[in-house]
Amino acid sequence: MKKLLSYLIIGLFLFSCTTKKEGSLIVKGNIAGLKKGTLYLQKYVDTLLVAVDSVQLNGNENFILTDEIEHPEIYFISLDKITDERISFFAEKGEITVTSKLSKFTLGAKITGSKTQDLLEEYKAMIQKFNGKQLDLIKENFEASKNNDTAKLAEIDAQNNNLLKRKYYFTTNFAVSHGESEVAPYIALTELYNANIKLLDTINNSLSNKVKKSKYGLELNEFIKNIKETEQ
């Protein structure tokens, strides 16, 4: 009887482990240099960041984290719940690989296996060029302020406004061109939240039915609705 009970307990344990590994989202990876610590898989539920899975590492740099996911959305991996050191990535159903180094936990992260993440990185690579030009204008503005060069300051201000418009239009066109991806409403919410409502409407109208029903699709629609109600 005791043997039978032991087998049942072991069987239940193995079943629970197998069930966990068969989650619709499986995140596998390696953090080079991490010998001991706890990794947390996190996501936002409403406005609260919650841990949906965790794993303790003790002498092993490899990890597996899982969760059930309906639509692609942003997830985070944090070490020992250090809030300012989180790897963010667009997760989706299937297996995703995340690798990094303890010394460059966030900046050294590489994510593979997520087409949604690949698309987001494509967008970020282009936006980085706009951000680089904005930094150049900030430096020029600083020098002009020191020299009290009002003409130069006015010129820089006009250049900055033009750059911002170009950035907004690029983001809008990128989102409209990828209305079948959850990246579209996500960048609308994170990059165009203070843009003209017409740009947000343009993106919202370009979304596929599937994306409109996703987390960020619903959030974008609600965001636009609230803006319009406030403007009335």
C-alpha cells in the first residue's frame, strides 16, 4: 500500500512537471555567469506587474519558464525581482529562447523564436535613427543656449518639430503596414499616445479582426474612445 501511494505521488509530480512544460508559451534560455538566483517570468495584468512563473538556479545557468498565452504580448524576465533590470520581449505561443549575460542582463539579451519580437526589433532599429538625430539636436541646443544664440535655437526648435512629425508618420505607416500583427496597436499605445487622434484612428482602422480582439487591440480602441469622450 505504501509503495502504491509512493508511485501515485511520484506520478502526480511527474504529471505536474509535464503539464507545466506543455504551456502554450515556453521560454527556454541561458544566463551566462548566473550561478545562483531566482528568475521570474512576468507580465502586466491590468496595471500590475505580476510573476506568472519562476525558477531557482543553483549551479545551472539554463532555465525553462512557461505560461498560458492567448495573444502575443509583452513579457519580462527579471532576476530576483530587481525591477530596473528586466528583459522585455514580445511573447507568443510556442517556444522562445532568451539568452543573456549576468554582467549585461538587459542590454546583452537576445531573443529568438518570436516573429512578433522580430517585427518589434525591426521597428526599433529604424526608430533608433530618429532618436540619434534627436540627441544631436539636444547637444546643439545646449551649445546654442550657452552662446545665447536665439536664431540658432529657433532653427533647432523647428528641426526638432519636423523630426518629431516624421517619427510619428513613420510609426503610423509602420503600424498600418503591419495591421495583422499585435505590434501595430502596441507601438500606437507606447509611441503615439500623445499624437494626433487621427493617427491613432488610422492605425485602429487598419487592424485585422484578430488583432482588434487581442490585448493591445482592445486597449488601443479603449484609449481612443476615452480621448474622444474627453474632447467632447
